[in-house]
Amino acid sequence: MSLLTIDSLTQSYVDPYTGGVTEAIGDVTLEIADGEFVALLGPSGCGKTTVLNIVAGFIEASGGTVAVGGTTVHGPGPDRGVVFQDFALFPWLTVESNVAFGLKMQGVPKAERRERAGKMLELVGLDGFGAKYPHELSGGMRQRAGVARVLVTDPAMMLMDEPFASIDAQTRRQLQQEVLRIWDASRPTVLFVTHDVDEAIFMADRVVVLSGRPSTVAADIRVPLERPRTWRDVQSDPAFISMRDELLTMLGVET
């Protein structure tokens, strides 16, 4: 059963000075099943983040429809949680309070907020760091807190916009494996925007490739790798190497 349905999505922008129209998204149609992890890949400027922001309800599409669980998206909602590239934690709140913030906005009682936040911090490997402030954590730990803040509200769908882009390569690989472990524990539906081919294959069940602007769906490929996955096993797997070469060629990168 499809949780997310994107039908004939288009997006264009009008320059307020010249009146010129820029077509960012030409025609994107896509379905994601309940519990599925889908990576959205494509050349820089093709509209990947724009698609995610429309699904999140942050911006309104020029045309087409987006529905989550059969309900048309008209704005942000608790059924969708967003993990941003820049962590987006409140610096004046403790890690526990950051994680519990969405619960507070939902009117969850304080005792229950603390209990649920504590369990989620334990799940993401931040047990014992709840009283710390964001500046006291490493980049990787801050991103774990960002993931915990989304998951604690139990959204039907998690939207991730290049969440590891600002983290060093070694920590990035560790976090990729950690996020998959955390995802496997609750299996929310995930739309994961990335420009990294290896990351897309490693993380996802399917990789959807957008064309250049105005973007359309150029390919929709199921990842031929079993779960659970580790980088040690995957990086030498012939299926991983073959799919990476296919995607890089599709994106115009010489292999």
C-alpha cells in the first residue's frame, strides 16, 4: 500500500523583477509504500529538495498533487517529520528538551515527554547526554539528536534532506549505518534526498533519479542488496558496484 503518492507534480518560479518563469520541476510522479526507504538522487539544481519541501508542506506546488496516507498535503503536519542538513536544534534547549519539543507542541504531558525522549535518546546512542546543550555535542551527535527529535513523535513519514552533508566522511559512514539501525527498529516511510550515489544505494530500498531541470523521473531502480547492510560487506558486492556504475553513467559521471 502506498503511503506517499506524488502525481504530476510541477513547480515553477516567477522572477519578481523580470517576470521570467523558471521551471524547476517539469513532471514528477512517484509512489512510496508504507515502511519503504526511497532515496531521491539527481544532478545539482534538479529540484530534489524542492520535491521534499513540497511533501513536507513547506511550499505549495504549482501543479499536481501530493498525498500522504490518502490525505492531500496542504501544509506541514505531524504525520511528516523532517531531518535537516544543518541539525536545526535550538541552542538554548538541552538535548532532551530538543528531542521532546515536538511532543510538547502536541500537548503531551511533561512526564510522558521525558520518558519518551529518554527512550529515544537511548535508541540513537545518546543515553546520558540529555542534559547537555547542542554546542557540547559533536556534529554526528547533533545529527543523532535531530533524528531522535523526529522519530519520538512517531511520524508516518520521515523526510531527510542531505542529513550527513556537513559531517566528515568517517562519521558520515557511521551515521549511515546507525540511521539504518534506528530505521529498522520502527520502519517509518523515508524520503531521503542525497547527491551521493554510494549513500543512496547503501541506505535505500529504491533509488529514484531525477533528470536535469525541469526535472522528471529519469529512473526508478530497486536496490539489489539484502538487509541489514554494513559498508564492509556492501562496498565489495558486485551488485553494489554494478548499480553504482549504472547510476554514475546516468548522471554523466565517468566511471
